[in-house]
Amino acid sequence: MLGGPQSDRTRLFEGSVGRDDILAPERGGFEGETTRLRRENGILKDQLQRALKELKAYQVKYPSAYVSIQHKEGEELPPWASSPDIMAPLFEAYDTRVKELEGIVHHQSEQLKTLNANIQNIIAENEELRESQLQHLRNQPSASGNDAFLAPSGPVHAEVLAEMNERIDILMAENSLMTEQKVSFHKKMLQ
């Protein structure tokens, strides 16, 4: 006997084949599809939670950067956007990149702290050198014997004084340069 849609209907009405017998193969397909959709639903919920967490952090950090996205009615996401096989590796790659960038920021912050400490040491050393040079100048015997140590009393004293003033100028320039660099590095790290 030949089969086909009409013969299936005939057997259904004759009672030889039950309705469950006809629908049984489709149930297995529906159960597989239901399992896939549940898995996809769980993954999409996870993706949504992660995206909302990042969005909230972004909006807290940049409150004026809120951009309204117009959603057109009837517009659907492309099929790949809800595929767990495609999106899971993409999110893993994003997580890896975020961790790399956080590591770089941490490393650069540590470098900035070290640089700040070095700059502070150099500034303190320059201040000490300046004070010691000024003290040395004050302690040199002057021609008048009073506090006229800044007035040159002869060619040798004038040369020493000029050299000391030049050193002081260099130290002051280094101090200001180091301070500017410190401020610049601090501003860059805050950005």
C-alpha cells in the first residue's frame, strides 16, 4: 500500500495509528529546540547583565555621554547576535582585553608612584644642595667682615659667586622642570 498524507489521515480515522504516533517524531525536534532556546535564553540574560553592569559604570564615569539609541519598531537583532556559539568567545575576548588594559593601568600607576618618589627625592636633594651652597657663600670671609657676602670683593670671589649663582639657576631650573613633569604625568594618568 502506498503512503502519503491521505493514507495517514485514513489510518488516523480508522484507529490503526494514533495521533501520538504521528506527532512523536516532532516532539523530539521540539524538545531539542526547547533545550537550545533555554540555553540561548540563559546566555542572553548573562550577556545583558554584563552589558548593563558596564553601561552603568560608564554612565557613572561619564554622565554627559549618554546617547539615546532609537529602536525601530519591528527591527530584530541579527541571528548571530543571539547565537551563544558566536557571542561567548567574543565576550571572552572582551574580558581578556579588559583584564590586559587593567593590568597596564596598574603597571603604569606603579611607575607613576615610583617616578613621583624619585622626583621628590631629586627636588629635596636640589634644595639641600642649594642651601649648602648658600651656606658656603655666607661662611666665606668677606672683605668688610659683615653680611656683605653677596658683594664681590675681588676677581676670585666674583668668579666663585658667579659660578654659585649659575649652579643655583641650574638647580632651580631642574626643580621647576621636575615639578612640571610630575604634574604632566599626574594629568596623563588621570585621563
